[in-house]
Amino acid sequence: MKLISLRLHMVELPLVATFTTSFSTQTRRECFLVEGQFSNDTGRTITGWGENVALPQPFYSAEYTAGAADVIRRWLAPALFAADHLTAETVTHQLRHIVGHPMAKAALEMAVLDAQLRLRGQSFAEYLGAVTSTVPSGVSVGIQPTVAETLKTVANYVEQGYARIKLKIKPGYDLEHVAAVRKEFGNQLPFQVDANAAYTLTNAPQLRRLDEYGLLLIEQPLSEHDLRQHAQLAQQMTTPICLDESVESAQGAADAIQLGAAAVINIKPGRVGGYLEARRIHDLARAHGVAVWCGGMLETGVGRAANAALAALPGFTLPGDISGSDRFYAEDIVAAPIRMHDGWVDVPQGPGFGVEVDREQLRRFSTGTVELTP
Ligand code: SMG
Ligand code: MG
């Protein structure tokens, strides 16, 4: 294919409830969708969609929404316009001279993938090698100011039927909340925590106290670059350590596994530069007997649809952060967003990511568009 034009649709969607993590409180989602126009050898034109998952602030990782749009405009888009035979499998290669910016690159790879699969009439799930048509749906619960509010919030998601609860934690908002959730909902509740790098190895004695609550895992307790420290922490506690922020590539995943720093890996396609790298991490982890699950970045319907397909690969043996669209949004920007029923979401089966962007909704939430041509 040849890339004809790119349009970045900057959007702002209100969240149904504020979402607090150890590093920030989000009240709305500011992100952008990438709309790519491509032509194939026979002159057919086709549209493909991608989503940029960077947060507006560089708090989760170095990338941020405006920075991702800027690097696409100045550097990544020109490199793709220059390519004569663009395929999803060669996007990473075309962009390899630009250091970093995995989320910006992933959004572009998505648009190419979606277009390529639509041309072929193939679903993303089939392309990836998905082995199931539904995937278990977990929900990520933000830090609540009081234990009572944590219990109330978790109760609501448990009643809705979510397959797994993940509670965000930080120092001072950890043991007491975890203990209360276990007591209230029992030992059968699939339950895990995510610290978003809020601790250091000196907190090991406190973190170890989490061991008695039968958590599925603790996600990213220490800082992004603390691979060795995560391995040391793993020696000091029985709760499996799962890495999120620390894993930025298949190579990094291999190092983490080798070091004993990751018993489990949270795979987020944006964080690792795209869905193809995400699949490589899946393959690598599976070969090493390391469980993986699909993370979330408060995606709109486009990103969530693609995540559901990824999570249908056989190595995704734990429920992902693939909650229904209504967990964050009263209204989405795709016609039929992901819904959770009885703890499961359906893997889209239509061509490409299998969702249609609703232009009217896109206009409603739009805060501007950036038009890019060769
Ligand atoms: O998309 O359901 C979702 C949110 C999942 O907790 C989630 N994501 O570290 O895993 C994580 C966070 C990153 C985003 S926090 C604003
Ligand atoms: Mg995380």
C-alpha cells in the first residue's frame, strides 16, 4: 500500500468517574485517533484507524498526547509517506531510525494494519491467530480516598460480573484496602493490585505483607528501570511480580524473564511500539511459561477492540484490563463498542479491528484535527 494522507483527530471524552492512580487523577480522556488513507496496487483506496494511547501528561511513561502528535507530524508521518510498499509488518522497519516514541509508532502501525486487513476482508483476530471468540474482562479500580469507598466501588463491579478486580495502590492506600476487599468479597474473587511504580525496594517488608491476601499478582511495584530490584523483591515475597512500565520491547521482556524480575507480564501494545511487538512478547513469554495479560490505557472503542483480539491469543491466560466501554465512557466514538456480559467481552470478527468509527460522535468529542499529506 501507499500512504496518501493521515488525519489526527484530537478528542476529549469525559470519564464517567475520576480515575486515580499512584501518579495522577484523570477526569477525562485526551487522546487522538489516526485516520489513514491508503491506496493499493490496483488503485483502490481504503481507510484504516489507529489510536494513540499516550496520556496527556508524561507521568505513566515519557510520552504524552501532544508530544505523540508532534513526533508523528514532524518525523513519523514523513517516513511513512516516503515508503512505496507499506505493510503493517514493515512499519517498525520504516520508523526504526526514530528513537523511542512507541505509542506514536503503535498508533500508526494500527492504521496500516486496519487498512491492510480491510482490503483483505480479514479480521484482526484471525490475522493474529486468536484461539477464542470471547475473552475474560477484568476491571481496574482507581485509588479511593477511604476503605469504605473502595468496598463500594469494588462491590459495583463485582455485581456487574467482572471476571477480575485490579485495585490501584500506593503507600498509605494499600494493605488496609486490600485486606478489606478480601474480607468483604472472599478468597474466590480473582484479585490483583497495581502500584504504578510507587514503591522502592526498601518497602519490601510492607509489600511482603500483601502475601497473605492471595493476590493473583502485584503489578509494577517498583520504578520502570528497577529490573534487578524487581528480581530481588521477587525473592522476598510469594505474590507473583508482574511488570507493566518496565517492559518496552520483546528484548526487554527477555531480559526481565531471564533476571527473574517478571513472573507475569502486562502487555500493552502502545507501550511496546505496536501489536506486532506485543505478539512477539506473547510468543516469547509463552515459550518461557510466563503468563501474560492485556493491559489497558483507557482506550476508546478502537483500541479496546484491537486489545480484545490480542487477548484471544493462547498465552493470555489471565483476564485483561478489557472492561466494557461504559466503565469509562457514557458514550464512545465507535458504533458498537465493547460491552461486558457475565465477565466476558466478544472478540470483534469484522474486517480489520471490526469496529466502525461514528463520525458524528468523533465531531462531538473533537478538539481539533491535524491534516498530514506528503
Ligand atoms: O484501560 O481499563 C483501563 C485502565 C487500566 O489501570 C489501567 N491502566 O498502569 O495499567 C496501568 C494503567 C495505566 C493508565 S493509568 C491512567
Ligand atoms: Mg499498570
